[in-house]
Amino acid sequence: MQLRDQQIKVSRPRVARLMKTAGIRSKIVKKFRVTTDSKHNYPIVENKLNRNFKVERTSQVWVSDITYIWTSQGWLYLTIIMDLADRKIIGWALSNSLKVDQTIIPAWRMAVINRPIDQDLVFHSDRGVQYSCSVFASLLETYQKVSRSMSRKGDCWDNAVAESFFKTIKSELIYHYKFGTWLQAKRAIFEYIEMWYNRKRKHSALGYLSPVEYELKLLQIRNVA
């Protein structure tokens, strides 16, 4: 799709031959560990999303998840909030702790600044303690239009879109760099999310538009309607 956008006409087999000749290959996805800590006594809410990943408007469904990134200074944890309508990462946080005030809360605050909530919104996550704890639950209760949703126990497919983003950032960035410091990792992840993924990376679920391009398309449709 990138070649097509540049008006370059070439077949898939020819691209494959040229890549082989140049010693170029696609980046490989590695398996990664699950970081969800669901062994807690906080209340669990029902799964309202129910794998309905196709939505019509922004701020209709947000999904969130947390993953880990290794650096020479130790682990960093990446928390993201994605809008399912355009698959844009609207809120995220990097921390060296899994505490709620360093993970989902700063990511949430970024999300509501980027996309103020003016209609009913479903917020979906796994059953991790960061999402289930009373601190975060109380925060969401202050937003009357927000309803919570959680994946079923041990079912990663219920949050497959967020999981897919982590596979993408790890295969395209994380696995190919050895970060010496937290600062190096933070700079690289900022550039990946804000400059590459949101603005330029083509997404098959969006008709091979980037999240920002699809966001503009949805806005144009809304203005016409």
C-alpha cells in the first residue's frame, strides 16, 4: 500500500524477489508474556464489548492493556488506550512501576484530553488489578457517560485489538533495539506511537489508511451527515 500511495506499480512476487536479493525480510513477531495480575478481590464487571471490534464513531469504545519492555536499567511498562473506531492510540503511559497511578490513570488522563467524552463510551480492559482496583473504578465513576467492560477470565481474544497493537510495536520496534536507559526507550516509543503508528502506519482494518487519515475520514462523513 505504501508503494501504491507513491504511484509505484509493482507486483507482490516482484517485491518478494527484490527483497530476497537485497537481503530484506519482514520483521518477525515473537511470543511475549502476559502481565495481567487478576488474582485480587476487586469486583469484576461484565464483558459488554463481546468482541465487537467494529464501531462507527470515535469515543464509542476504548480498549486498554499493559505490556512490558526491557531496558538495561530494568523493566518499563507501557499502558495504552486505543479508540476502536480509528485504532488510534489516544492515551498512553510509560512507567517503571505497575502501580495504578503510574499506568492506567495517566494514560486515561491523556485520553480524555485528546478526546473529551461527550457521548456514551464503553471502556474495555482485562481483569488486571490496575483496572479493577477501587482507585481507578472511582475515577471512571466520575464520568457519567462511561461504562466499564472486562474480558472473560483467561481469554486474551476478548481484548485482541489491544494485544495486536503490542505485537506490532514489539515486532517493528522493541525486539530490534537494546535500550540502554529508560529515556532512550521513552524517546523511541514516543516517536513510534505519535509520529509513525498514529500518523503514517497503514492499517488493514481501516482500508489501509493510518489512524489519523481514518479519523479525518470519519470526521468528513459526520460533517456531511
